[in-house]
Amino acid sequence: MDQLQKIPIYQAINKPVLFLGAERSLVIFLGTMAGMLMWMGGTWFTFFVGLVIWFIGIYYLREMAKKDPIMSTVFRKYQQYKKFYPAYTTPFAYFKQ
């Protein structure tokens, strides 16, 4: 009997895209918001508040990425689900978009 063909699965293909240990898009969004607060506030108080928001936000984003590296993507997909799916169909179900 012939052996099955083995195809290598490279680790770089399966790894999620993380930046600073968290999801890339969320880190960029958090950095943009904290940076805008620090820059546009114009006072030392808003600068330090922006730093606190940055460090606390990065901590929680890293914790979230440890549980599930693509949690925000899964949550966005989950939000698109309907609350109820009927157990039957209609003759016109094919034409509905």
C-alpha cells in the first residue's frame, strides 16, 4: 500500500497576526486613540491620562489575545447572527438576499 503524501504546514501560515502581543488592528486603534488624546489635549494631565489608557489597554488586549488571538474577529462574526432562525423555509427563500 502506498504511503500518503505529506504536505508540510508552515507555522508562519497558521499564526495569527499579533503586534505587541495583541491583535494588530486593535493595538493600532488603541494607539491612535491614546495618541490623539495625548496630543490634542494639550495639557500634562491629558498626556498622562493617555499613557494610563495605553498601558491599561495594552494589558487587557494582551490578556484577550492569550485566550483567543482572533477574538475580535469572532465577536464581529457573532454579531451578524440572527437571534432566531426558523426551522422551516418558504418557497421564496431562494430569492431573498
